[in-house]
Amino acid sequence: NWRFSINLNFKNSLRIFDKNCTTMKLYKLLSFSFLIATLTSCTFTENIYVNDNGTGKFSVDMDGSALMEMAGDQIAGQMGEDAKKDIDSTFTFKQLFEQKKDSIAKLSPETQNELKKLENFVVTTKMSSEKKQFLMTLGTDFKNVNELQDILQTLGTFQKLEGGANANPLGSGFGDNYSKLSYTYDGKKFTRKAIIDQQKLAAKPKDSNPDMTKMMFASSNYIVKYHFPKKIKKVSNPNALFSDDRKSITIQYSFTDYMENPDKLNFDVEFEK
């Protein structure tokens, strides 16, 4: 099966699952999530909660439980005694960066500034081979949605740390869909807008196996769930689902669209007066 074409070296990499694991071991846990995202379909959910004063919370959830459901026994066999230990961990990127400070010091000032944007992100991970569960959430508070400009693309900066592509907590390439993402909110209107960076797109490395890539992402979904302090009058995307109080919307896209056609995820939300 193509899903298992990558060597699953779980015995070594999953020894990180110790209740007293250090931040460095949690860094390896982020690498494991890359394996989850690569091997099977995942559901990514982008959440934004906006308060009356414009402050709020932002998070991206990754649900990789499909792999645990599909290959939990194989994973447990590789993990041995570690399979009996569930993971329920929380840490901040600031803690992680402290552990990686020597590597970060070697990066350019521009890259270091990009990483600094992520310092206040909190990473929560729950994994259980018995419950067939793998969930990861990256979240942060914001004072204004404008602070979130290109925040998903910033995650790609992890690839410049020691560990390469595996350093991106939500998988290699996540966020790096060759677009610039912005959010605006003024109380009357909310806008999510991704503009394709033609220069970056032209420099994109040629996919050696595009059919395989499409297969991997074909059954993955990208969902946006946005919650506002006011009732919504209308949304420019006709597929938007409203909550009962019309203060929240949910829109589901294919992950292929997120990666290949990021501007399909653009939409405006207008509010009642």
C-alpha cells in the first residue's frame, strides 16, 4: 500500500512518549505529526474567535486519527511498552525556541523575526493508540486580526531549523501554498484573502510524483470555523453553514484547493447593523 511506502521507524521516534518528556522530545513529536500528515488523510480546521473589541483567538487543529484507526496495531507493535502510554501535552513555542536557541542564532535576522511571531503559540497534543486518537492544536491570542497576516506561511519557517521539513508541526509544506494570506475586520465586514505569489509559484520545485501528492491530499479536508460577536447578514461563499444564532460560519474545502488554489478560500462576511 502506497501509504506505507515510507519506512515507519516508530520504535526510535516514538520513544518520546514519556509523561516526563522534555521540550526537545516534544520537538520530535512535532516531527511525528509530519509523518501522520504524510501517510494518511487529515482534517485541518482553522478557527477564529473574534470578540466585541476586536481581540480574539486563532488556532489550527490537525486531526490525524485516521492513521491511528487504520494502522494503530502496527504502530503499537513498533512502540512496544510505549504503546501503553497516552500523550496529553501542552507547551509553547517559546519553550521550544529556548531549546533550539543555538540553531536559531545561526539563522538570518529576517528568519529569526519570523520565528518570533510564533513565540506565544501554544501546542496541545493528544495521542492514544488504544483510542485510535491523534489530535494537535496550535493556538494563540491576538489583539487584532491584522496580527495574523501570513501566520500560516510563517509555520514554514520551521523548515529552516535543524530537522528540515520534519520541523513543521503541521506537516511539510503546510502553509507554504505560495500565497500571502491576510485577514481584516472592522466590525462591519470580515475578509479572508489569499493572493497567489506568482514569483514564488514560478520558483516552485517541480513535483517528482504529482499523482502521488494528489492521492495523499485527495481525501484530506480544510475547514474554516469563524465565530463573531455580531449576527451575520451574508457570506460571499454560498457553501457557508450558519450556526443557529447566525454568529458563526463553517466552510469546508478540499485540502487540494488549500494547496493548489488558495484563492478559492477567499470570502467576505458582512454583519447586521
